[in-house]
Amino acid sequence: MPERTFRVNGEQVTVNVPDDVRLLWVLRDVLGITGPKYGCGINVCKACTSHLNGKEVNPCAIPVKDLQPADEVTTIEGLPATVGRELHPMQQAWLDHDVVQCGYCQPGQIMAAVALVRRVAAQGRAITDDDLDGLRNICRCGTYFRIREAVKAGAANM
Amino acid sequence: MRESIGRRRFLGYVLAAPTLVTAAEIGLRPTVAAASSAEFQLPSPGITDIVDLNDLMTVAAAPTSGLISVGVGQDGMVSFALPRAEVGQGITTSTAMLIAEELSVPLDRVRVTLADARPELVFNQLTGGSNTTFATYTPIRVAAAIARRRLLEAAAIELGSAVTDLSVRDGMIVDRSGRSIGFGALADKAASVRIEQVSVELTPRESFTVIGKPHSRIDALDAVTGRKKFAMDLDVPDAKPTMVCRAPTLNGKVGSVANLAEVRAMAGVTDVVVISTGVAVRAETFGQCIDAVRALRVSWKPGTAAGKSDEIVRRELERAELSLGLPPLTPTVEGKFTFYFRGNSALETNCAIADVRADRAEIWSALKSPIVAQRTIAAKLGLAPSRVAVHVVQGGGSFGRKLFFDAALEAAEVSQKIGKPVRLMWHRADDARQGRVHPMATSRVRVSYLGGTVLGYEQRHTSVATDLGHGLGEIITATAAQLPVGDIGFSETFFLLSQTMPYNFGATSQLLSETDKGFNTGSMRNVYSPDVACARELIVDQLAARMRKDPYRFRRDFLRDDRSRAVLDKVAEVGGWGRALPAGTAQGIAFHAEYKSVSAALVEIDCRPETVNRPIREGVAGPRVTRAVFAVDVGLAVNPRGLEAQMMGGISDGIALALTSSLHLRDGYFLEASWDNYFYTRQWNTPLALQIIVMPSTSEQPGGAGELGVAPAMAAVACAYGRATGTMPTSFPINHGTLSFEPKPTVPPVPPSPTDGLSHAR
């Protein structure tokens, strides 16, 4: 079986899996990194949202062969370290607004929110309702309104 | 007995254990509304005034001898195993708050876990009917209060003080001179070598410092850091990923498989086996399971809904509808409403881990009826129930779905057949197409009136059968003899027990009839009430118009009590009822009472073409609820912040049920296979302004809350839509007639995993 080397949450990993196994399963089933969740497997629900080299991606849609040795995958577990703190400001905003209900979608929600704030900041503007409407992550508990409030609060501290 | 020891004195136990363990009977409550048999003989129109579903579940629990216990460890941690399932509704947090209140211990020193299946609890390990807080509020506090007393007594000996000179603060016991001793140091000294019965007083409501104050969830940090473990995150040795290849039609069975050997040889695949629901595949990763499921070539036998469509079921419902009788001579308002099938998939799909050996089995899953699951799985495996350990894991949402244990039963079957542990998960497409649904239903309403008086209200609800075979049915059957409902089935009993008539509408009859057991159904959040209340509230708007009254004023005039009027008044006041809005937009208002709680919703909806037709990629835009105001009185709110969260979820559900979310039945299967097919509320459907008002406590006892928000929210959205468009909607969701997606193929049953993820990086 081919060996694949890339970086996850600041550490280099090497896995022996077929080329076409999607990153989500490499993370969860091979590496035991279970923060990214399965909700659909077809890049719709966004429960697995993570970052690749700082950009928002969905590991359920990335064959592991697409990753290069220098590629840095960041899951919810590795998010705090990207800012050198115990918690990323977006995670803190989530706690402050008690966003979580069942919590299953929340790792993906937080990773998507961080990426959104970065994109909007790169455009030199503040988050709008249209930006928030564009978040596609499903929350079947329906805690969308608290998510909106937390994203705005988290953005203020990023 | 209880009267003789005073209103706030309750009996509990100190159990024999090396460290302090105290307990109370879970059926314990200060009073139960359904007390005397004479009260049971009142006629049915007001049945929910006498006994509702919560009472029934609580009465059913009373004879059981099962105890729930609070333990104090040498580390000073207070532990409690809750015999319920946490699926997002916040009961671990509210339970920890009850214990923290009575023990004066910080919330983070209370560890609440979920109890394994405990058959001795009989009826009292079912999470449903928004009953958890209602049923456990008193016994948990009693156990905690006894622990407090024992700790004080032990501390008195240690510190050489009288108990009356001691106080409890932050998990420490302090005497007047300031000397203190921690709970941990007292844990063994306060323990008992034999069972002792003890009576205690509970903290009076006016002295509460924890209950009634907003608290954030105790599992929030774990959830936002990815540390919270769901069933599929558990590390059970050798429990490898497993999926099932399912039929193209609902509940179709395997005829034959053409390429078993070929699929067994695929990369990563360890086992392929035919089971009662399809062909199971076990592999090193779920990705390889998906590939193997797609590669299987299976011939299928027809399913349980062969050839059926929405239209065929609609005609079945028409035939099953109970008559409203001859129309009265007085004027009437009538309406008939259709509610299409809806999915109650949670974001976590059906899943379970099973490790079945020759003489025993172990199951891990989010289960709201673990005792029934244990018994059923044991029977399927041919083991004694005592040989099947069932661990209840926190669930990623339920909405009624986890009342059943479809995945646990499947996982057990696969594990037994292949002789290896399995980590079985349904694909999203499976969960949408073969998972349980809220049954399609119609509701016909007729109201007769004369002048300003409403003379009578009749409602005939006709539904595809709701499967209550998860244990609730047994509760009802076991207690039905005590109820004034005659010899009717438990669905009808459930219906009667859950439906209230909140208005003074004269003679009221609300009846359910069911048809067609060919579908996989279940009690979706709030069960019958969203549809029943939506139909009722739309007719109330029509009636108000007929009497030339304002919809809010009309409801206010006919509501039966001050508590109900207070929530209605609150949303009207906060929401600015009657404020001027542009054409094509409108307010709607609705009221609903259930679970001993009352609630009202006011929403504003924008139905202007530029809003309805705003572009949304792979989604449904439609009318936008721009604002929602919700007032709720649950009697006593244990955790107002958690209660707000439950109402928020109910509002999201109500918006979806009214406007966007349904399943389309064609040729014996549901077309939806993805979250971009089944249009649950998304960010672009979410109100831009949302206010939830928790009313001050009106009771000594908390009512139910987990499902309460759905019905009034759905009804208010429907009423607002009717007022904005000038036409009362009669079919739900309103967009059901337009198929807004391209259906995915049914063979293979799951879609391919995408490969273009990198191109979407942003």
C-alpha cells in the first residue's frame, strides 16, 4: 500500500492507505482524530469542515493522494495552537454564547466561521448578514441564531 | 404518607457502599395530578386537564422499585448516572444544576453520566414526551439533599461541632470558627454499611441559588474543542467501520447478491454478509465501505410501500378519515390541511457499535429506550437480556429518531453473523431514504359559532400510522386501564393525552385515525402537535376574521387562563403586534399549550418576490421569516439559557415544517438523499432578529420543554404566510409541490464520494 505523508495539527504523519481514501476517513479511522464529523460524505452538510494550509476544506471530498508532504491539515483539535492559546477566540465566542446543543456539527461550524472571518477580513470589511446567510453548515438542532451572534463576537476578537 | 411528613419532606435512602451513596425512587413526586380514580371518570374533552402524557409516564413509573443514586467520591466529585439520553436537549446540565443546588457544590464538581440500560427501572428509562425534567426534578434533589445531610453529620463529628453550627459552601463544610473540611475527605466517613431510610426537606424555591439561573452547558468545552465523544468516536478495539447496502425501495429485502466474492476482495474490505435489512460491508475505513456498497450487485425483493406515491397515500388518508358528522345549523368555519412526510434524521446518522460473542454482547449507541433495545437485541441474538450490556452514549441530535434503535439492532446482527466487533453507521442517503419519518397526515377542522360565541370545535386528524413501538406504547398499554379513554389503541391514547384545547371553544372533539403501517415512522419532535396546532391556529385566524376581530385580540378573548394570556400578551407587546409593514410582508401569532407549559410565537414573514426568488445555490430560498418573538412559561425553568436554546431549535423546526422541509414519495421510495435535497432550515432561512422570553416561574414544578417550541412556531409562520399572501395555506410545507432538486439514483443506494475537495478550498 502506498505511503502518504502530510502534516496534521502541527505534526508530520505518514499513513499507509490506498490513494483514493478520502481524508475524512484517514483522519477518523486511521489517525483517530474524531473532531471532524461525518454528516453526509458528499460535501453538503459541512460537519467535517477543517482547514488545509489555512483555507476551509471538506475532508470528505479530498482523496488522500491529493495531499503533499508540506500540506498542513488543521482540524478543530489543532485550532487553538494556530493562535498559541488554550482556545481560539471563535471557540471562546461559542462558549460565551452557549451555542452548542448536541454539539455534533459544532467543530465544523467553528472551522467554517474562522475561515469566513479570515476571508472577510482579507477583503477589508466587516461581516454582514449576507455573509452569515452564506454559511452552509447544517445544524439540525437549529441553533443558527446563536451561531450568527457567536461568529460576529468571535470576529471581533480575531 | 407523604402528607404526614410535610409538604417539603421526602423519603430517600443512604445505600450501603464504601463511600457515600444516597438514593431516591425515580417515580417520586410531591403530588401527581392523576390521583384519585374518581377524577379519571370525567369525560374526554378536557382529558389533558386531568392527566396528560407527562402524568401518564410519571404514574407508570411510580410502582417501580428502581432507585437513582448520587455518589460522593474521595476526590470530592459528586457523581450521578442519569437514566435518560442526552441528545442535545441539555438534561445533563439541568441535572447537574439540581444536584449543585441541593448540595451547595460548584457545577464543575458534579459529574453526570448516562446510565447503561437498567431493566429494573421498567418504564423509567425512556427519554421522550419532554418528560425528563418533569419526572426527575424531585427524586434527584431528594438524593442530593440526603447526601448533604449525611456530609453535615459526618463533618460535625470530624470538626466537633453541632450540625446547626455548620454551613455548606462550594463543596466544603465550614464551622463557625472558619475551619472547613471538603466533601472528598468526608466521602467514606459519611458512607453507610447498611441501607437506611431517611426523610429530608428540600430547598424551598425562594432560596434557590442555582435552579432558575442561566447556566451554560456542562459539555460545551468538550463540544467546541472536538473532545466530545459520540458513538462513532469511541475507541472500541477491532470495531471496524461497517455500512449496509440497502434496497432501492422502502424496506426492500435482499433476493440474491451476484458478486459477493468480488466485493470481499476489494481493498480494505474484511467482511461482506447478507443481513435482514441488506448487505453489510465491514472495512478498514468508512470510505472503503462506501465503495464496497456501491460495487455490490444485488437483486431486491419489493418493499413495504411498493409503487406508492404522495398522491396514493393522500387517497388512503381520505378513505381513513373519520366523519365530522352533519354540519350544524349555525355558521361554521372549516378547513382541511395536508402535511407531507417529513424526515427526522439527526445530523449524526443512525449508528451503533456492537461486539457480540457466543455468550454475551455489548452495545454502544445513543438510545432513548435502552431497556426495550436491550430486550429486543437479546431476543434477536438468542441471549438472555442480562447477557447484553447496553451503553447509552451521548447523541448527535434525536428529534425522536433515537427513540428507536434500528442501527443497534443491525450492528448486533452483523457482529453475530461475522463474529467480529463492528462500528456500524448509516450513510446520509440511507438515513434520509430508509430512516424513520414523520407520517403524512391530514387534519380537518370545523368550528361552529353564533354571534361572538364559539359553540364547538371538531378536529379529525388522519395519519399514516406512527410507530410507538419503542416502549412508550407499553407505558400506555400498562396504564390504559386507569384512563377514561375506553378500549382504543395507544396511538389514539397518545393523541388524546397530548392534545389540549386552549381556547373556550365549547364542545370539543379531537380524534385521530391511522392507516397504512408500511412506512418507517416515529415520534418526530412534538409528534402530532405541530400539524394539529397549525391547522387549529389557521382556523382560529379565519374565525377571527369572520367575527371581525384582530387575531391577537380574538385569541386573548378565548384563552382559558391568565398564564396563557400572559405569554400571548408578551409576544404581542415585545413583537409590536399590529405595526405597519410593507405589502407582501405580515405578522402571524399563535399559541400552544402542552407538557404543562404554555407558549406563544409572533413572527414576521417576507413573501415579496424579490425575497422568495433570491438566488440560493443548491437550496430553497422562499419566504423569509425575518423576525421571531417567542414567550414561554414552563412553570419553573431550571435552566433558562438551556430553555431558550430549546425554543430556538423549535423555531428553526417550525420554520422548516411550514415552509421548506418534506420528503417526496414516488414509486415506493423517498426521493431525498441529502441535506441539499431535504431542506431543513439553513442560515439563509434563519430569522435576522430573534427574541425568546422566559416568563417568571409560575409553579413549584417544571413542565416539559424539549419539544414545546415546534408547534407554535410552525403555526405562527403558517398564519403569517396566510396574512402576507392573502391566502390561507392548506398544504405543508408550502413548497412541497415544487421539486427543488435532481433526485439521486437509488442503485447504487449511496452517492459516490466526491474527489474535488481541493478545488473548493477557500
